Amino acid sequence: MEVKKGCYSKSTNKIMEKLFSIRIGSPQFRIRETSDPNAKHYYYYTQEMLLNDLDGSVISENRNTMRQIGTVDNVITVKSGDIVMNLMTGTASCVSGIHDGFLLTKNFCILDPIETVDPLYLVYLINEDQTVKRSLQKSMNEGVVRFITTKQLDELEYPQLPPLETQRIIGNLYFNQKKLSALQIQNAQLRERLIIEQLRRYHDDRK
């Protein structure tokens, strides 16, 4: 399989074409918190939320326990459909509607794919492709702090991309499978709790 370097697609006699642009989240230490009632309040987008967006577990979130901040500063926020990547773990996901408007810190970045790259396929590529995973792991191991930089993303190695329609099929199937797997785990946990409760009742009835 042909391997490309950088977030670029390169083919014979064609100019290199960038696959995605990168927007880093807001540096948290620069955000000035205020108690001004007119200030806008934001919930922080977290790694847990990223994983919930990936497998469809957002319904389990409780906003009462979410960290938030009030500020009049201009900050980076996510919107539904954005592709977000955690620069500490190398995991990516597509933001769900429930997290629309959440504040993104500099531990994350937004990847904006060009028209010929399907967003959901890009998530699959980052999370599951072995060439990309090895490239990310190599970048993270080279630094003292395990943090992926924009330069390292620019030098990312990736395989030859399939046609756009194939990308869409792979991306949709990937997310459907992630959600199905999460549901199966939740159902197994529920069955386990029910069986344990039945065993407790059976035990108590025979004391």
C-alpha cells in the first residue's frame, strides 16, 4: 500500500493538495473568567465527551456536573459536525449536536477536511488506520511531553485514500459499528446488574 507523508494528498503530475486545515483550541490560562452576569457561559469540551460523541453515549451525560466558565473573551468553540482531535491521546471524533457551542481548549484541535475528504472517514483514518497510528505514536514518543503538535500533524503518514464515495461508506459504517458496540456493552452491563439483583433476592429469601 502506498504511504503518503504529511496531511497532503500527492499524485503524479498534480500539485500537492492539503487534506485538512487545523484549528487549535483556546489556551486555557489566557481565558479571563468573570462573574459578569452579561458574560457568556461555556461548558468545557472534554475527552469523555469526545468518546461519547464517538460511540453515541452522550445521553448519559449530566450537565449539572459539567465544568463551565463565564468570559467575555473570544474563544474557540465546537459546532455539530466538527471533527475534533485530542492532541494528548491522538483520538478523534465528530462533535454531536448536544455539544454544540462547547469551549475547546488547546489540548484539542479541530480538523477541517477539504471537500474530497469525508469527515467521518477522516475520524476512522486517525483512530483505526495502522499507518496513521504508528505515525502518531512515533511523534508522541519523540517529545518529552506526550503532545501532538501541528508540525507533527503536517508530517503525518497515511495510506492512499479511496474515492470519496468509498470514504463515506467506510466512515458511516465505522460510526454505526462504534455505536452498536457501545449499546452491546451497555446491554451486557444491564443484564449483569439484573442477574446480580435476582441472585441477591434469591439469597435473601433463603436465609
